[in-house]
Amino acid sequence: MNMTTILGCLVCLIMAGAVANADESDALVMLDKEWGQAESAAAVESLLADDLVALDSDGVGDKAQILEAADSDDAPTGPYIAGDYDVRFLSEDVAVMVHSAGEPDPHWSMHVWQKRDGRWQVAATATVPIVD
């Protein structure tokens, strides 16, 4: 095998990996939007890992607290409009996502997604309010 063939194979492998990550990035953004638009804890429960660690202005939390908040009377209502997505893969099955979200609860989020048994779940999450 000559050097040109080897380099050609490497370029193809790198490009295939970039396309795969782009597809996975799009899938994670869609899952995040499902989470943001969920109208009940039941609709989001499968997206959250059982051992999830959460951080917000109230301190450290877990899956149970996120689900409780989703079903509370204080849960945000209205359209979920998120943007500024940036997804970075640490490995094939771990990705870090950051994004902004607007009204009714403007904030920045960071999520660590982990692929378990073939499906993506949030293993860790943190939010900070956007202050004008």
C-alpha cells in the first residue's frame, strides 16, 4: 500500500467520523428540545439517567428533583425556544452540550449526554439564569 492510498483512507475515515458526529449532534439537539417542550415528568423521565447529577442556583440536585419540578405548578409554560447549541464529543458515547434558552425561563445550560444501551441520556446538567 502506498502513502497516497494510506492518506486517502485516513481522510475518508476522518470524514466519516465527522458525518457521524454531525448526525449524533443533531439527534442530541432534538432530544434537548423534546426535554424543553415536555409537559410532564413522564415525558422526560427516559431522557434522564437514574444517577443524574444536576446543578442550578438552588444547589445540587438529582433526577427525582428535576422530575418533581417538571410536574410542579411553578414549571415554566409556553414555547421552549433554545439556541446557540454547541455539542462536543468526548468519546463515541459521551458528549457535552451547551445552549441558551429564552422566555419563559431564560438560562444557559450545560448537559453531559451519555449513550447507554444504545440510547442517549443526560448524566449531568447545570443551568445558570441569563441576567439582563
